[in-house]
Amino acid sequence: MATLEEEQTAKRTLVEMSWDPITRIVGSLGIYTKIDFENREVAECYSTSSIFRGYSIFMKGKDPRDAHFITSRICGICGDNHATCSCYAQQMAYGIRPPAMAEWIINLGEAAEYMFDHNIFQDNLLMVDFCENMVRETNPSVWEKAKKTQAPHAADHGYRTIADIMTALNPFTGEFYRETLHVSRYTREMFCLMEGRHVHPSTLYPGGVGTVPTVQLFTDYLVRLARYAEFMKKVVPLHDDIFDFFYEALPGYEKVGERRIMTGCWGAFNDPDVCDYRYENMSKWGRGMFVTPGVVLDGQLVTTDLVDINLNIRILLGSSFYDDWENEETFVQRDPLGNPVDKRHPWNQTTIPRPQKREIHEGGKYSWVMSPRWLHQGNHLALDTGGGALARLWATALAGMVDIGYIKATGNSVKIFLPKTATKPEVEFEWQVPKWSNAIERNRARTYFQAYAAACAYYFVEKALGELHAGRTQTHTPFEVPEEAIGCGFHEAVRGVLSHHLVIREKKIANYHPYPPTPWNASVRDVYGTPGPYEDSVQNTPIFEENGPENFKGIDIMRAVRSFDPCLPCGVHMYLGPGKTLELMHSPMFGVQHA
Amino acid sequence: MAETVPYGMKTQRPPDIPDVHVIWMTGGLGCDGDSVSITAATQPSLEDVLLGAIPGLPRVHLYNPVLAYENGDDFMKYWFRAERGELEPFVLVLEGSIPNEDIKSEGFWAAQGTDPATGQPITIPEWLDRLTPKAAAVVGAGTCATYGGIHAMQGNPTGAMGLADYLGWNFKSKLGIPIVNVPGCPVQPDNFMETFLYLLYQVAGLAPMIPLDDALRPTWLFGKTVHEGCDRAGYYEQGDFANEYGSAKCIVKLGCWGPVVNCNVPKRGWMAGIGGCPNVGGICIGCTMPGFPDKFMPFMDEPPGAKVSSMMSMGYGTLVRGLRRLTNDTVNKEPSWRHRGSQLTTGYRPRTY
């Protein structure tokens, strides 16, 4: 096999190119590649994160009630997802269940977070890669075509041609760019109504919320929600137009950022009617979530069971700056159902940082990100989150369990219903399971999930008002911190799977390991040599950019990476190094020749 | 004879400099929450500043990795140009705390960009050493950059610290401006943009030295405590305390540190006057303070100092509350002369009807 590959690669001329930092994402990420310009594809890719902060270390010995305040600070754009997930884990450990009103308030806050975060990322960060300035710089012929292409949904969004949409996306000067920035503000106001502050909430606690439920609270939210629904009736067709245009203008564009369909979703929006936070019942209440948890492998749904999801998480090392914890303490031998818990499971992880020189090559250590994997039939799968939305819609669609009036999962699609708004009639959008897990479909799913979150929020407002009208306004369940306990929380951060694993001893944190989406997506080559999702989706990405190595922007690579909605407040830096032609390659295993 | 100033130009003095550059480093130990936060600001908004909507401002060029159009080298070139003195003047904003890179033999905790000479990442302290002597002003955005914050918590592995811990509390920029700290976890959006605007005016010669307190915070934003601006402070005065989350009363007994924390959030709200902390049911955990987080943990316990003062207010406040309830009952009733019928009882004596 190795010999064969040697022969295949023997004649390739690869140019080493890197982007560090990658901008317009949250955090610090670097992408290092070797590009085959002759065959117009990326041959190798390494992703690196340049920041270590050490949450799992400094949380040890702290009061577990501080955990959600602290872990919120992991992320500056979806910190509230962490705070929420931490409260879920704490509630399991403390054996409590918040009042229904609190759950609806949290769901409304989290729905606002999805609405805000997907919106600002999509149209103020990611879509800059599709704006007039960028397209003219990287693909002048595509720009010429865009000027001549009528937008199929012009009547819905008001932009006559695809080029008009691209111009509206130019940073700061573009009309639609500025509109979305404005939308990102009132959606954050919706969040602040429910959880006090964005991005680190003030009113969220284990056991519920401190928010005072009033008629004013829900009215203030609802009027903004209606404004957002009106906005989404324009945005979904607008994005469909531009994404469909790329498939049409650049045949083969479905290969950009494509990888095997292997997505994970840990579920979002608990239903207070079924969720009691008891581990023993987790399979049941997990399936009651308004976004269904699930792993989709090669287009098939392989599980919707949170216990199954939990037990098969493995944290591998390989190319990261950490020592192994094989000889450290095992905190949890068995889960509350009696199932054995692996040494490489987050409950049993001990984080031992070892800062060292960065060696970006096969077998080298080059990142502060570890390699989370999901064990399935003996294989450690490098699941990705599809930037969050893709995995959520995919699992929800195939599971076919969500049916709340505003949303219906059909088994192969998700129907989203938005009621009448000021100037637009009611609208139904249908997200169809796509053919590929690629850059365009991750981006398209994000837009549809914005609508999904809005539709859910209509439902949550109705449920919350129902509690209010019935006089059930209690928002918090009191608790005592137990001497010893374990807990786990499962949630969807905006960009994908989020889990928090907690071990309490002597009323203090003995172990705490959060696993946000980016460690999954930005993970590096593990001990088995399996690359992480950014790495393998960039590898084999064809190059459509019209620029040569001299003024190469790497736009197709940027689109592949950004489609995952990278969020490495542990660092993503992309830097376009000077093109350097490497010697003829004799094996795919050679090291990077450092300058 | 004085030069004729055209109509419409008389009221506006042009800035001393046509352009100002802003190098915003997010590479400290942080979460980028402050960059995200400023996109929520409206007073002024980012686009107000960048598109020149504010009178008197020089043209502002912002280089922030969360918002930049460019990538990689195209983006990092501004850092190198600033170092070579080719971006004059520039304001340096740091986000995230500064790890101690001297406590280990190799590797890095936090870095941004790659050193072309070594192929290794350039650490944040190294960037500060390169850029702070050349900056017109140095600004800390958020509590990590200003004082160390969460990542400088006891037991942390990186030895993280804030700007003044690293540069010295007496540091002055080449324009003679001390470090300007805008703490908050994250920074309140308008607090930052307002301070930023002030500094731009100052660099442009349109405002005097920015007034700062001992912790290098703008005095007009951090001169008062949370409690002094909290709309629940009235409950405290009346000795009326919440004993469960979700109550609309004063939450000091549930862990709120508002009476001793310098911050204007309850008064200003989080954005557009909405949200906040104790004013909307969230305990103040002291996130703007140099002692954050350790001196406020465990967050959900009553602050030790509050026990005494709340006891005193309960004695006095219970009495006051009782008396106010009586008055309140009285003023909740309309005067007796508002009624139907053939008699006028308002006190007016009609002479014509």
C-alpha cells in the first residue's frame, strides 16, 4: 500500500501554503497545506490551534456551582451554550429538575443565541468569502457570470441578479451586510431578555433562572421574534440563490470541503415534560429534545440514544501538546446504569499539558487541540458537526420525531413553518437531506436552522405564556451540593456538539471536561493517524480559484474551513505563507521542510 | 485678514491627523467575547466609526481577526508594518490575558502569526514587546486583558496576567497615555465603543487626557458601584431580600456583590437598555474587578460583608417598609370628590350654576 502511494505521489509537485491566522472566525486557527497546483487540488492539510488556557486544570477543587459561570468563558460567541450545558450536567449531579417555566426561558434564550450567532457568522463573517470584492479578486469569470445571472428568488429578497446579492454582502459598505449586523443586535437583545447578558449570561443558574417571568418579558421577545421571522423569509431564498449559483457556475463545486458523511448532533432544547435529568432516563428524554440527538454515518442514522452517544466518546492524543493520562486516576468506572466507562472517556480524562516546539507533519505534535472520536463498531470515527446546523437538521430529519406545529421532521426532511409577519404571509420552508457533506451544504443548513430556531421560539413563547397565564411563575428549584456525584450535560453549541462531564468529590470539582464542537472539527491526526474533519475536508478539495501560486488567496480552502463555523477561542490563525515549492515528494509521509 | 472658512466648515475642526490605525490583538488567553461584544454596540456602532458617521474623527482602519477581510499573511502584514513604524499612529487593543511564557523550556501558550525566521509561532508577550513602544495608546478590552480574569484564576497552569501586570502600572504610551482598561467579562458593548471613541478623539487632538481611576478605568463609566445604579437597591434599603432565584427583590443574599463592585451595567443595561445583572435577576459576580474571579467565589454564596449590612437594613428597612406601605395605601386611593351625582364636592363654589 505504502509503495503504491509512493508511486502515485512520486511525480507531484507540491507547494507549501499556510494561512495563520484564519480570520473571520472566533479564536485562533492555522491551516497548513501542501497544494498540487498542476492538478488543482490540496494534497495535505494540517490544522493547528495556538492557544492553551487550561480550564480542566484550574477548575479542579472549585465549588461545582461555579462551573457554569467559569465555563461560559470558554467561548466568546456561544459562552451561554457552555453555561447551559454546565447547568444540565450540574442538575444531573444534584438530582434536580428546574420548573417548566425555567426550561422555556432557557430554550428561548438558546433559540435567540442560534438566531443571532448563525446570522452574524453567516452574513458578517463567512459570506464575505462570497461577496463581490472577494469573488472579483479570486474568480473574475464567476463575477462576470453573476452579473448576467438573474436571481431566481428576486421577488422574495429584492436583489435582481446574483451579482447584486454579492455586492450587498461587501463588508460594511454592503446593504445586506449592514442589515444583518443590525439583526445580530436585536436577536442579542432577545437573548438578554431571557438570560441577562450576551455572551456570558447573568441570570442562569443550576436549577433554573433568575429571570422574572412577566407579560412584558415575553411580549418584548415576541415582537423581535416576529421581526426576525420576516427577515428570514427573505434570507432563506437569498442564500439558496447564491449557493445554487455556485454549483451551477463552478461545476464540481460540491467537492469543496467534502468529506464522508459522518456527523454528530448531541440534541438541543429540553422538553420539561419529559426531561428529569436522571441519567437512567437519558435515552428517553434525549429523544424528547426539540432538536434530536443522533449520529449520521454515510447517510444512515446509527443512533439517537444519548447513553450510547455518551459511552462511545473517546479522547485520543496523537499530534497534540499533551501527555497521556493512562496512569492517572480513573474517576468513573461505571455509569449509573452499570455500563463500563472507558479510560479515554471525558469522565476519566486528566489534562496534562506539555508545551513544546511545533512540528507540522505526520507524526509531529502541532496543536493544542486533542482528537475526540466516537467509537462505532470498533472504529474511532472523526465525527464532524457540519458547523452545527447540518448535523442537527440531518439527525432531526431522519429521526422524524419532532412535530410541534411549527416544525415537522418527516424522516427525510424538516418542514419549518413561519407564521404571518408584518408584510409577508405565512411561509413553509423544507430542508431536504443533501447529497453531500460539503461546504455549500453546511452553509445552506445554517440558514435553514436560523428559520428552525425562530419557529421553535414561537412554540416556546406559547408554552411560556401558558405557564404564566396559569400562574406557574416559579423559575428555580433549590438544591444542596452532594458529597459525591457525577453528571453529564449534552447540548448543541451553535457550531455543534457540546458535552460537559463533571465529577464531584467532597462537594468540590474533582474532574471537569467540556467538549465543545471545535475540538471535534479542528481535531488533529490522532494516534491512529486519522486526520480531523478540517484536515480531511481540505485535503482533496479541488482548487477553483483563478489565481496562481503567486497571488493565491486560498479561497476554496477558506470556504471549506469556514463552512464548519470554526470557533477556537483556543486559536485559529490562518496565514498565507510565501509559496515554496517542495522537492519532489516520494511518500505522503515526509515532514514539512521548515524554512 | 483671516482666512475665509467656507460655510458649513466653521463648526467642525478637522482632526490633527487624517488616519488612525487600530491593531486589535485577540490572541491573548481569552474567548474573543470582547470582539463579539463590540459588534453589539450602537453608541457608537462599529460601522458609525468605520464609515465616518461621527463628526471630527480621522479615518479609522481596524485590523481585528474576527472581522478582517484578509487572511493569514495578508492580515498579519499590518502587525509587521506597525512594528516597522509604517502604520502611524496606531492604537493597540489587547483582548485576552497574557500568559507567562517564561515558566517553561519550550513551546508556547498563546501566539499569533508565525516568525518567518524560525517557523515557530510568535507569542503574545513578544508581540507586546514589539508593538507597545510604538503605539499611540494601549487599551485592554475585557477583564482578561486588563487584570487577567478567568484564565488567571488560582491553580492556572499558564501564569496568566493583565496588561498592567506585564507592562507595569506606570506604563505610558509614546503620546503619554497610560494603559486604558475597559474591564467586563465580556466588556459592555457601549462602554468599550464609547471609550474607544474618546481615545480616537484624543489621538486626533480633539479631547484632553482621558480621565482614569487607580485601576486605569475610565472614571465616568466605573466611578459608581453596581448597587448605586441598581433598580433593585430600593429593596435593599427596605430590608426586603429575595430568598429564591426568580424573585424581583434584592438578590444580595443569593450571592450578589453589587454593593462593592465598580460597574454601570444595571444602570445602562447590557445593550439598548435591555438586560444586565442584578437588575434582571443575575447575581453580580464582580467581573469588572481586578480581584475577579477568585475574590468572589463561590459565586452563589452570600458575600461575607453583606451579612452585616443586610442585617442592619432589615432592622431599619422593615420599619420604613411598614410606614411606606401605609402611605402607599393612601396614595393608591383617589380623592373623595371624584364621583357622579348632583353634588360638586371638589371645594369650588359655583356662582353661575
